[in-house]
Amino acid sequence: MNFDFSTQLKRRAFLETSSMGIGAVALAGLLGGGRSVFGAVENSVGDASKGILGEKLHVHPKVKRVIHLCMAGGQSHLESFDYKPKLAELDGQPMPESFTKGQQLAQLQKRASELKCMGPQFAFKKWGKSGQEISEMFPHIGAVADEIAIIRSMQTEQINHDPAHTFMNTGSIIPGRPSMGAWVNYGIGSEAEDLPGFVVLTSEGGGQGQPISSRQWSNGFLPSKYQGVQFHSKGDAVHYVNNPAGVTREAQREVVDAVNGLNRMLGKRRLDPEIEGRIAQYEMAFKMQASVPGLMDVSGESKETLEMYGCTPGDGSFASNCLLARRLAERGVRFIQLYHRGWDHHGGIKTNFEKTAGLVDQGTGALIRDLKNRGMLEETLIIFGGEFGRTPMAQGSGRDHHIKAFSMFLCGGGIQGGVTHGETDELGYSAMVDPVHVHDIHATMLHLLGIDHEKLRYRFQGRDFRLTDVFGHLVKPVLG
């Protein structure tokens, strides 16, 4: 018997490295890649479809899914949800030193006399039966004022965009921690069988668009099957979702089966949960080749629906992404995140805020109404807001970043609509009544999904981690 050592070596090497060869190439192309954590996972990862909790939720769930509308760049609370007549009265005058003395913020290194108040740039109006005060720049959101709970006393810990997004998404200023969408899917899984449980869409326009890093929807140290998957707003939603010419679905099935077979062989030799995660991702990628085209085909949507959203499907707009968010929700996706980049208004805030608000207002209002009309709002939590607020002091013709006060709103199942929670001081500088921290939003979100934020943990490198770390309280006054 002739023994071809070189052939045997190549075959052995192929079996050893297949998961990092054609498998990684295919998955990276389709799903945007994954992060291997060989040897780092120290606990069970559960069923990807049911999550680690399975049917044993900590509390009765009020919602099935979350749609996070992220106003990237930090929309000004003073032009949106927190009207300050006193600030209007002091427009152009020096900022009272009593508000800023001793504060260690970048803009405050100037002399107090150089800090000038900038009054609200737009009028506010009382909307709905509840009479919630909302800027006239948001007429479509104002039209659903009785459905939303505005939180005016938000606070965060990071004053620059990327770390502030990291903190908003992961509850930590340290990059590499799991995002909230990954935590949710780890905890309770997804109802979608042929789509990822965590999908991200982005749009841009109306002002300076700060970049958004893909690690904002990372799985961190959780298994890679829980990472967010970015869909593209224009063209193919997912790269390489269609087979090359001449490759049939049956042939693709054979390739997936062969690669998964090799991964299973490797899995028997290595105690690495990521191998099972990789197999699951290949299966999901194969299913997505059939499901994604149908998701993106909105030809069945009525003319009235398209007019309500004010979009042309496939135009890459925030409004189109809101329509896709509803379609993703219908298909069982657990966590949907929509970023709109355009809220970083250091200058020209009067003109640019109006432009940016015009790009997001109609889609947001339409999404809320559409979900309600379809009986889905009561099982959906919508979170709307940015990573921080803006200063009541002028920065030229705009406003600087601000962490001591900003506004968000919650809407949907388990939320008491038509209420305003918390207050800032008379100039909108600091949250003074019932401050709400980012950790509190995370705790409340998990609670509405049936999860006790103190009990959803993952052991990594000898420590139990959770989304809220050692913090977090429910924002009970907004709960219905």
C-alpha cells in the first residue's frame, strides 16, 4: 500500500482548520463575521431559539420584542421633549454661574462670562388628550403623544460619541462587552426561524453623521450566535444572499451540510461551544438566502401604508427602515435596532435640527400607528433616544454634548402612555427630579421581556457579568 504523506497531511490540516477556512469566509460574507472565544466560555449557552431561560422567565412578560430607535449623535432635548421658557428668556445672556460652577466638563473650561444661554430654537405644543409638551418639529410623534412615556431626566456617563454609544448599548464604558440585543437573545432567544434574532439597520442625514462601529451590536463574550446582524438599507440587505450563477439551492445545501459535518467532527475533538455556534450560523445563513428576499419585497404593502411611512422602499431612509422594522417584527425578530446618524448639531442647529427631525418624525409615528393597527404595539417595546443630550449653552450656532440631562421616550406593551417622568432644572442643565440612568432603562427593558436584570448573568473569566453590572432600577412610574 502506497502512503502519500503530503496528501494525508493536507487532509488532516483541512479538518483541523476548516472552521477558519471556507467556513469563516462564507459566514463573514453573509453575516458580517463572528468573534471566536476559544477557551473563554465558561457556562452553558442554552438553546438559541429559546435562550438560556427557556420557558422559565423570571416575571410575566409584557412584550415579545424590542425596537430601539437610536438617534445617533445626541438629539437636543431642548429642541425636542423638554421645553424651557426660562432658557428662552435668557437667550444670549451669560449662563448663570450657579449652574456650572465646579463642573468638570470640557466646554466649562471657559470663563463663566463666555458661556451664553441659547434659547429653544422651536416652539413647543401640547399634544393629545394627555397634553404632552413636544416640539413642533415632531408633528407625527406628537400625534401619538398619548401612546408614549417621555423621560426628561435621563443621565449617562460618557460625553463622546463612541464611548457613549458603547455605554448605551452595553452598560459599560469598556469595549468588548455584549450589547443589549445580544443579552436579550441570550436570555430568551428569538421567535424567528429563518432570520437572525438581532438585526440592525442604519440611515443618515440632516447633520453631521458620526460613524457607528459594528461592535455596538457585538455579542462580546457571549457566543457569536447572539451577535447583531447588520442589514443594508440599499441594494441587497445582506451581501452574497443570492447564490452565484449555476449554483442551485440543492448544491448549496450540500456544501452547508459538508462544512457542518466537518465542524461536528472538530467539535468532538475540542470542547469549544463556538463550534456549535458556527454550525448554527451556517444553518441560519442558508435559511436567510430564502427568507431575506421575501422580507425586502414590499410589493404587497398597500399604497396607504407606504404613504403613511412616507418612504420609497429601498431608498435607504429611516422611514424605509421603520417599515422594515415592522416586517422584521412580524417575522419574530427579537431585537431590532435602527440608527439614524445626523443629530450631532454643534453648529447650525436651527436649520439642521429641522432637517434631521423631518427625516425621522414621520417614520417613527407611522411605526407606532402601524404596530397598533395590527395589534402588535401591545407586544412591542419601542425605545427612542440618543446617547446623550446637548448643552443649554451655545456653541456658536449649535450646542455641545451633554451628559447631565437628556430625554428619551418609551412606547408599547407595559408602558403607560401619555405620561412624562422626571424633570430637569429650569435651564435643562441637570436632571433634578427622579433622575433615570442608562442602567435603569436596561433594567426596565429586561423586566418587560420577563427578565430580572439581576438574574440574567454570564460567567466569564471567573466573574458573573450582567447587562446592568451592579446597578439598575425599574422606572416604575412609566410602567402600565
